[in-house]
Amino acid sequence: MMINRDYVYGIYSRNQGQLIYASSSQYHKELVNSPLFISLTCVYKQKSYVLGMYIIDKQSLIIRSMGLSLIFSVYFC
């Protein structure tokens, strides 16, 4: 499965409570609240930074990735 333009990402500082960098400023709130994140503390230990990702149209992405399987399932039933 390949995700092209269906996501945004950013670096968030938990200590400062602010978004340091975002690939798109349009999804600021979604990035900060996203459950898809990884800690960057092992890279930079002085402050607590996380790299977050937000998938813009998650349902559409799931349906597209399952499309071929769904077609074969219906065909063979």
C-alpha cells in the first residue's frame, strides 16, 4: 500500500506545547491530537519532541487498499 498525498506530518514539542514544523498548516489541530506518532527523544534528548502523522481521508485509504480483495471475495461467493 502506498500513501502519496493523503497525509500530513509534523514535529511537536510536548514541553513547549507547540507544533515546531508541519508539512501543512491546514491540519494543525489534527496533527497535535493524532494517535500516530513516534518519540524523537532518542535523537535529541534535551527536550521531548514527537513526530506525528495525520491521515487525511483514512476511510477512503482503507477501502482503496482493500478494493481488489473485496472484488474477489464478492466474485467467489
